[in-house]
Amino acid sequence: DDNSIRIINSNLDLLKSIQDFTLVSPFELGLNEPFPVGIRVNPKNKHLVLNGKIGHLQFFSTKSMRLLFNVDITARNAMPRQEKCNNFSTEVTLVAFSSCGTWMATVEDWNNKIHSTESRLKFWKFTNEKQTYFLHTQIEQAHEKSISCLEFSYENDLPLCATVGSDRIIRIWSLEASEEIKNPKKIWMHIEQLSYKNLPVHSMSFSRDSSLLAAGFGNSLCVWDTVSFKLKCALSAP
């Protein structure tokens, strides 16, 4: 169903997967969207990035016109579909890349339209040895509600990441030293949150030099500097 041939040895180890562009069948998708992240471009190598199998992202080369690899984002089994039964699987809804492509951020959601939504924000780092992305930091429920927008600043060395939630808050994430004494490595941590008059956030963008962050709250455009995160101005339409 996912357009692949898999070669497996007697120990059930996957030896090789032969696969071009992945398209999941409508039956397996159920009520899930086929491509919720749309089409993104990895700035590191200009590969197209979009949803593949449920819970995965596929990386496709327009130069060779071949699928390069899949990354299992959710690390969860997709719920098997049954006739007259709507099963909801965790799906990848957002993806963003740092300007150099070293970092990838993803958002995954589980929502059966009845219970509370489960949401995870994950940060992935590209390794030259394996030529793929590996999970670096995972944050459960980064916002009280779902995340609607995800974007990195344009800095190459120490980028910031901003997330917009339906809780009407922008959260800023940065690579900071862990507080664990035995494991003092750097992890992605929440360092600031922004809001304006409890208005809903409709859009967000960093300036090209990463010195400013602009966001649309209701009919107001708010601009913060990215050093102190003080509000520089709020421009309102009549």
C-alpha cells in the first residue's frame, strides 16, 4: 500500500527498502489528512519534505527524482483500519528547518475530535555520518492546546525557534545547557513567551537578520526584538 518493496532476513531485520514517492491509501488514512505539513524544502540539500507513511516524513530528491529516506517521527504504530470504524493515528502536522538545515523541528498531534488533543514538539539534529535526522529533544504539550505555527530564526549557529498555539501565546525555544549535573548537554528549552491583549495569533515571522519577531494578533501587528523580547511597537488597523 505504501509503494515499497522490503527485503527482510530470517531474524526479521530490515535489510533494504526499495521505494519511490510514498502515498498512503485513503483506506489507511481514514479521517487523517494525507499531507498536513504541505511541501517544505530542506535548505541543506534542497530536498522536498512532506508526509509519507502515517507518522513519518519522506525526503524526496528532485535531482534524482527518487525517495531518499523516511524518518519515523512519532515512533508509534499506526492504528489498523477497520470497516465502519474510524481510528485516529498520531500524525505529523508541522515541520520547520533551521536556515542551514542542521536542525529540524516537528509537531505531532493525536485528536479523535472527542478527547483532549495530545501534542508533541520535537527537535531533530542532522548527522553527517548517517546522513539523516535523529531525535534530540522532545517536549510534551508545548502549549496548553494545539500548535498552529512553527518557525526557526535565520541564525546559523544558535537559532531560535518560535511556536504559536491556539492558547493565544507565542513560545520561544533556545538551545540551553541542561540542569542535570550528570548530563550537562545542551537541550532545547522554553525561554520566553509572548502575547498581546489575549488576542488570537494568526501569523508569525522572523526578520532576515533575526533581530526582530513580528506576529499578527487579531488586527494588530506586534514587533519584538529577539534579545530582550520587549515589545517595540504594535501597529493596528482601524
